Amino acid sequence: MTGYPLPDGRHITGVLTVALGRQLKGGTWAEHPRAKYECLLCRTVEGPVVGATAVTAFNQTIRITHPASCHQGRATQQGAQAA
């Protein structure tokens, strides 16, 4: 298993990055929210997704959907996820 080692022996195996964006007083977006997921095991990046609805859906499902396609993630060791 690769990734960033922690003192307790676990490894950080993925990084979820979320930029919240900036909404103006009128409700329009000056900068739209965006998110991406970086897997440290298989070295892939999922996303970025842009927009409040897309970011919400992505954040709710990425930790379930990515392991199904991650070839390195099939190991039996438990990793930690950095959020």
C-alpha cells in the first residue's frame, strides 16, 4: 500500500479537495463551488466537478464509487481518507 503514512501505522489513501466558491448577495455565483478527488493508491484524479448541485452529489458518492474502479484499492489494508 502506498500513500502518506500516519504515526499510528495507517496511510492516507485519498484526498478530497473542495472549493466552496463565492456567492454574491443576489444569489449569483462569482466563483462556482468545485471538487475533485485524488487517489494516492492508483494515482488517478476524479473530477473536477463544478456547481453546487454537482459538488454535493460528488461529495456524497465519491468514497463509494471510486474504490470500485481503483485497482490498488482492492488491498485488504485499511487506509485513512484525508478530507
